[in-house]
Amino acid sequence: MLSKSLFGEKVALIITNQVGMIVVGLIVGLASGIGVGYIGVIPNPQFHDLELQLEGAKDNASTLLNNVESLEQDLTATQAEIGGLQTTREELQQDLDSKEALVTELQAERDSMGLEAVNLQGQLDVANSRVQQAEVEQQAIQSQLSQIQGQIQEKESQISSLNQQISSLQSQVSSLNNDISTLNGRTSDLQSQISLLESIVNLDLAEMLISDQTVNIPADEGIFWLFSDEIVYAGYLLISYSATSNVFIEVITPSGSFFTAVDTLGNSLVIPVVPGQVYDVTLWNDSSVAGTTVTIEIIYVY
């Protein structure tokens, strides 16, 4: 609330604006010291006018007072609002301080990351240098690889040509091996024939025609064996026999007797033979009263 002195000063200011500077002191004195009750006893019409003006000033002062009270209420509300804003400012200041601390921390982290980025950039530069060097080496390797691939293709072409030649030669070799196999078979056959002929020429071969055959010959009778198909090469018959009594043996061909042995108990005979002839080997019991037992073996040597 405003004091009376302040209120008087405001009223005097208002009256001064209305009636001029001369009556300001009187109105202020009347308002503050004498009071309104004394104005009614002044008979002077000018005072009556001043009284009216004073009543108007009082009304204006009351209105101003009401306005002042309203302004004080507004001021109180504004001060409360200012207090709230100050509280909000303090909170915002604290938040700002916290954010400034966070900003400081982030700036420190940024500086650290900047250093790390510089370090990483250095490593990246080294890596890029290595990559460039590797690319140069790769290009050189690619060039060498292209040359090698060209050489490989050339060699593959040569290999293909050689494989065709090898296939052709293998076919020839296979044919020649077949010919050799056939010739080896023929050679083997011829060698067998030559060996056989050499053995025949040298009379190294033998065939058993009769092997230790024992026969009983009655009195005054004989037994014979015929050989023709068995004799295919020139050679001889080796005839060996033994008897329990005297017998005689003879070998007969269509052209006549080759050999005759009479009254012997045993003997060995060599009879030459040639193919294409029939040879009759006969044993006769010379006794007219008793039979005899003969064991004979005939070997064909050629």
C-alpha cells in the first residue's frame, strides 16, 4: 500500500496539472493538514470552486488509489511470477551448468577422439600406401599371370597336339604289339617246330608203344602187334622182351623181314622204321608141347 505522503504528492501532481502551479501548495495543505471538513466554511466562491476541484481530485485520488491497489496486486502477482521465473532460471542455470559440464566432457572426449582420429588417419594413410603398393604388385602379378596364362594356353595347345600324336602312336604301337604278338606266336610255333624237328633229327624223342606187357603164348602159336599210324617220322623201334621158354621174334614189313631171332629167352632189338609202312612184330612159341609167358616192351624212338 502507498503512504499518505506519497498519496499527497500524487494528488498535488494531479491538481497542479489541473489548476496550475499557484494553488498546488494550498490543495496539498488542505488535503494533508486541514482536511476536507474545513473547506465548507470558506465563503469565497473561489474556495467553492477549489472545493469542487478538490472533490474531483479526491475522486481522482480514490480512483488512482484503486488503480494503485490493482497495480500492487499486479505487482505482487508479477513478483510471484518473477520468483517463479527466478526459480525456473535457477533450475535452468543448474541445467545449463550441467549441460556446460557435459559439453566440457564432450569437448574433452572430442579432443581425445580428434587425437585418435589423427592416429587413425595416420594408420589409414599407411594402410592406403600399403594398398597402393599392393595394387601395384597385384597389377604386376596380373601381368605375369596373363603371360603365364598365355604360355599355358600355348602349352595346352602343344599338349593337345602331342596327345593326338601320342594317341596315333599308341594306336600304331597297339597294332605293332598285335603284330608282334602274332609274330611271337608264330615264332613260338616255329621254334617249337624247329625244336621238335631238331629233336627228331637227333632222335631225342621217344614214345612208349607197349609198356612191359605180359602175355601167355600157347604151344606152337604166336602173338603179334601191328604199327603203322604211330610211326610218323623216321627212327627205330627198341624192342625188349623176356620169355620163360625159347621163342623166336620177327619183324615183318610188306617188303619182307627185317629181323628174325630164333630160340632165345630174351633179347633187345633195334629195328629201323620209316613213316608210311606197316610193321608187324610177332612172337612165336617154338615149343609144340608147352606154352610160354613173355613180357615185352616196345619203344618208338624218333
